[in-house]
Amino acid sequence: MYRRLRHTQRRLFSLRHWRIRLVFWLGALLLGALAAGFALAATYTDKSFHRLVDTAPFLALLLPPAGLIAVAWITRRYFPEAGGSGIPQAIAALSIKHEQQRSRILSLRVAAGKILLTVLGLSCGASIGREGPTVHVGAAIMSSLGRLARFPPQTLARGLILAGGAGGIAAAFNTPLAGILFAVEEMSRSFEERSNGTILVTVLLAGVTAIAILGNYSYFGSTNAALAFGSDWLAVPACGVVGGLLGGTFSAILIYGTRRIAPFAKRRPLVLAALCGLGISLLGLLSGGLTYGTGYHEASGVVTGTDNLPATYAFLKMLATIVSYLSGIPGGIFAPSLATGAALGADLAPWFSSTPAEAIVILGMLAYFTGVVQTPITAFVIIMEMTHNQAMLLPLIATAWIAYSVSKIVCPEAIYRALAKSYLHEPPPPAPPTTEKPPA
């Protein structure tokens, strides 16, 4: 008992431990500020693109191909580890043992490139989101500062990366509880008592900093939609099955497509970017410009019941997100998937005329999102926090479970875990020095 007390006192008054705490706290504050700035920049560029193509519609055919070529070239030339969502890189880093390889994936340079290139991708109409990239940025910031402060290796390898990812989700969505659950359910796939304090403090500091800059907002506003017990609950299995089926199909296409297209992407990255940009342009024209960008405004409109979307929007948005991701540019799938799911719920709402349409929209959004990411607990918590609607808790839990079960049938491999495998090819260890003398 006395030894334990002395050990605690040494840790409390140790200058080294206070230096580590200070660097850690500053990193969490920096993450919150960057996440808020990232959100403002992404929103501004997304709106600017829509205003531009509304003013000059012919630019919708030129900007996506030209923009994606530029973003793909910059990515390949200067930030090769910044491509894609960023969550697979953070997950892979948890398993990488070689510090040099981990630092290539999680560095301040990669974090800066991730923010810049995601914003550039949105400025040319790509159907991408900033939330997954914010996870990558958070993990890179915390990991890099850990190296600079010479944190203990076991803390660096697990706690800081998990904390950075959790803080990224919390600051990006203003959903602190979902950030914690995301770190446990998706990134770590287990509860680690040693890391829980690190994760909690990072989520707290990053979240408070983001709120100080952006305000205490709700991502999709507030809705009082609810399901009465009885016939209204028939929408739960319907949304769960359809959303899980389409979400799982989306993930399976991305996993298979990424692997199949990898050789061509390596040989002809700019040609691939041009083809994908042309696909984004055509899908945007077919949807009347609705599939460009994150999809946040479209989703927010149907969630709050203030807007309507065409019946084809969910399908076209899903295709636009697939094409955008396969181009290899930095950008996430969180926000576009939420928009697709919300539109899917709106398409299902007329089949349940006596049930509040906004409630079915929320269920559809959750079901599709769960089908994509296959993290049901994080999914229903993040939807509940984004809509400030606890009245839907039990229907959300039931829908998430059904969607997850259906998605696993279609796509047995979770998307982020599958995509993380491409970053797990570690370099062989250096050969031991030879002691033999060369022949005379």
C-alpha cells in the first residue's frame, strides 16, 4: 500500500509526467480547433461549388474531372498516405509495430495534406465527407505529439491513436459519446482500461474547443419525431432490412472495387481520376446537382421535414460516393452515407402513411449507415446525438441490430477493417550485420 502511494506521488509531482500531460492536453485542444476550422472550410467550399454551378451550369462538366485530376496528382506527388477516408489508416496504425512505417501514415504533414486535399475535393463537387478525414487528422496529431514528447511506446501505439480518433469524431459531429464508442467498437474492437482516461480527456478537450468555435450545435438540428408502440414499429424491420442490404452492398462494392482497381490506379492514377470526375459530373446532372458534395443540406432538409428529395436521389448519391472514393482522393464516406440513408428513409415513408415521415427518415439513415460501417452501437448513438432525439432510442437500437445482421450477410468483412489491410504490409526487419571476413 505504501509503495503504491509513493508511486502515485512520484507520478503526480514528476516534471516528466507533467510535460507529457501538457503536450497531451495541447494536442487535444489543437485537434478541436483544427476540426472546427476543417468544418468551416468544408462547408464554405461545398456551398461555393453549388453556387458556382448554379450560376454557370456548364462548369459542372469541367470542374469535377479537372479538379479530381489536380487533387489526385497532388496526393500522389506530395501526400501518398493521405488518400481515402483516413479511418483505415488509423486502424492499421494500431497494429503496425515499426515506428517508421507508423509515422509515415500518422504524421503532421499527412494531417495537413488530408485537410487541404479534402477541402479541394469538395471544391470540385466530389461526394465525400470530412468526418473520416478528421479521425485521421486526430490520430496523426496525437501520435506525432506523442513522438515529440517521447511518450512511453505502449501509450503511443494504442492510447494516443485511439484518443485522436475518438476526439476527431466527437469534434466533427459534436457527438462526444459516439466518439468514445467509435474508438472502442470500430478502432480498437475491445475495451482497454489503460486507454480510457486518455480517450475521455481528449474527447472532452477537443469537443469543448470545437464548441467554443462553432457553438453548441446539433448536426441535423432537433426533431421530436417518435414511433408509437404498435403498427408504427412495422417500419423498423422494413428500414433495417432495406438499409442493411443497400449499406452492405455499398461496402462490398467499395472493398471489391478498391482491390480490383488498385493495379490500374497505380499505373494510371490521373486517368482514373478523370474518369471518376466525369462520372461525378454525369451523376450530378442526372440529379439536378443534388449529389455534389457532402449531402449534409439534403439530409438535414428531409430529417427536419423542411425539404423533399427525388426518389432517385438515394441511388444516385450512393453511386456518386462510390465513384468519388474509387478515384483515390482524400475524403470520407460518413456524411454522404448519412445523406443516402436519409433519402432512403424518405423513399420508404409513403409505405407507412400513418407513421411520422421524419421518424422513418431517421430509421432509414441509421439503417443504411449501420449497413455501411457495421458498428451498430456507435451508429445508433451518433444518430441519436445528431438529432437530439432520445424518444427514438429503442426503435434505433432495434433497427441498428437488424441492419447490422443483414449487412453481414451481404458483406462479411467490415469496410474499414478490410481497407486497413492495404496499410499493414510492414517492411522486413533489417538484416543483422555479418561478422564473416571477406575472402582474401
